[in-house]
Amino acid sequence: MKIELTDDEVTTILVALDNYGQQAREEWLITRDDDDLTQAGSAEWCWQKLFGVQQEFRNSIADAIGEGETTNLATASVDPFGLPTWSDT
């Protein structure tokens, strides 16, 4: 099954998963029920999967628009005689 989500929707899901996992861990501190830890682990697993996909998506966008490209400043040079000058005529 393929589901298409926007970046904001994925972020909302990630926040919800993080909150759910934290709540399950806090519940475990009270009950010591291993099912709570299982649920927290499942939430963490889902979070990791979605976060990885989101990062790949963001990196592909950055690559498409050229973010992160660097120029080799060691070989870049400026000819000071080629700069425009103005006159007081």
C-alpha cells in the first residue's frame, strides 16, 4: 500500500508518535506492564521509519534546488582591474 503525505502531515504524525511513545513509557513506570514498553517500542520504530523517509524527501528537494552545493573558493578569483569604476564627469 502506498500513502502520500505532505511534509507537514508527516511532521504531525511524528509528533503524535513521539507523544504516544512517551505516554506509554510513563504508563509503564506506574504499571510495570510490559505491553506498555512494547507499545512505546512500536511507536519508536514507526517514528524512525517515517523520519527516515521524511529526511530522504527533504534531501531530494535540497538536491533538486541545489542546496548544499559549494564552490571551490580556493580556485575562485576576482580580477580587481575588471571591477567597474565610476568617474566624476
